[in-house]
Amino acid sequence: MKKLMMMIAACSIVAFSFAQVSKPAKGKPEMKAKKHTEWMKKELNLSAEQETKIYDINLSTITKAKAIKNDASLDSASRKTKLKEIHKARLVEYKKVLNADQLALLKQKAKEHRATKKEKVGKKMPVEKNKVFQKELSDEDIEEIIE
């Protein structure tokens, strides 16, 4: 009986210690901007100066997008339009910071990401519904902005 009580006490201590470990909030704009910037740094070989500027652009974009997504006064169509405008503005800002090779690589990576995302979403729902959830810029939009 004494051993059983000791095991219960030990398990309780371990369980409570794990419960107190806090994970960073995934939904915070700062964390999302940092994660996206670190991905860009790795994939595009950003300089320290570029990394700082890209982080600021990403943070601004994510903060604005979150505000629009949380704005209950907007209908679906206007929300989608505003999000598209924000993402276009982000690409224009990227164009000011990145060189031609980095822009080309970013364009390639974006295409790959969209193809993978469409594939994943397409498996989960029918094509008709899938089109409703595609909020990102089309390849033509990206071509127009970057070139």
C-alpha cells in the first residue's frame, strides 16, 4: 500500500510539472512572422539586414490579416478581397528588399507550396468546395507583381 501511494505521488508530481511547461502560442503574429522569416532566411539565404526588413513586413502583414479575419462586419467576399490586397502589398515590399535571384526562388517555392496545399486540401474535400477556400494569390498575380 505504501508503494502504491508513493507511485501515485510520483506520477502526480510528474504530471503537474509537465502541465506547467508553457508552449509558445502558435496564433501570435510575432511567432508566425518569426517562423515565416526563419523559413525565408533558410531558403533564400537572407542577409541580416534583409532578415530584419522581411520580419517587419511579415509581422505587419500577419497583423493586418488577423484583424481582417476577426472583423465580423466584413462579408466573405470583401474579406477575401482585402486579404488579397494585403498579400499583394507584401509581395511589393518583398520586391524592394530581395534581389532578383531571391525573388525567383521565392516564386518557385510559392508555386511548390500552393501545389502541395491544393493537393492536401483536395484530398479532404470536393473540388467545388476547395475553390472557396483558396484565398491565396494566383500564379498570374504573383507573376505580375514580381516581374
